[in-house]
Amino acid sequence: MSRHRAYSPVSISFHWAIAALFLGQILLGFSMERLKSMALQFELIQWHKSFGFLILALAVLRLCWRIVAGAPAADASLGRIERLAAATVQGALLALTLIVPLAGWALASTSTLGIPSFVFDLVLIPPLPLPPSAEAEAFWREAHELLAYLALLLVAGHAAAALRHHFLLRDNVLGRMVPGLGAGLIRRTNDDA
């Protein structure tokens, strides 16, 4: 496995694409439930499902890439506890990018309405082999929402830690995932010494 200091362009692309889509999904999911127009709500739910399947596909590809290419070693500036915390949060976020969309798929599959899931009106995604029922639908709705909020909480902590490293500790932790940021930071740090 590759253990370079910075993440590869492929890893960086997966990270930021999934992050942007996930945050968009949170906003979309939060807003679509509060609409008065049933027609608009239905349309947004279909978009939400489409982007959810896209996130799931990207997360599977990202996991495969991570297995094949590996991840860089933790930044040398991190202590043992920070390394453990970073690995735990990153692992949890990677798992949640798979689990949250799967819970959404289970929700759509157990819905008693039986509305088919078309990804961007192009590809029909079959339901999971779960029996539709009001109880199962309620369970998966709750699970989907709670897991999404857990992921959002972890994203906030992850982002706060990265910003702490960049602005307070002035190390290269954030620069490993933001192309072009690391070199300027290292120069600034060396100039300060």
C-alpha cells in the first residue's frame, strides 16, 4: 500500500465530491420535509434519492480505491491520541457514507407507497428485498435521519479539527487534503522559525 504524506488527487476528489453531495443532501432532506407543496416535495424526494444513490456509488468506489491505493501515514505532527481520534472519525465517516444511503434505500424499499426509485430519471433501482410496511418504513426513516445527523456531527468535528490544525497549530494536516494549501503553510511556518 502507498503511504505518501499527501492524499492522491483521486482520494482528494472522492473526499470533496462526497462531502459536497452529503452536505447538499442534508439541506435537501431538511427542507423537503417542511414544504407545503406536495408536488414540489415529491420532486425533491426523487432528487434526494438520486443523489443518495450517487453518494452510495461514490462511497463504494472510494472504499475500493482506499483498499487498493491505501492512505498516507498520519501527519508526523499528530500525537498518539490525535492519530487514534482522526482514524476513528475518518473510519466512521467512511462507514456512514455507505450506511446512510443504504438506510435511505431501505426506507424507499419498505415504503407502502411503492414508488419506484429512478436515479436522475435514467436508471431504475430495484427495492431491497425488505417487506413494505408502515412499521418498517417508520423504523428506516428514523434510522436514516439519526444516522445522517450523526454523520453531520462527525463532519462538523472533523472540519473543526482540520481548521484548528491550519489556523492555530499551523501544521500541514489540512494541506494534505487541500491542494496548494500545504506549500504556502510550510513556507510560512519555516519563515516564522
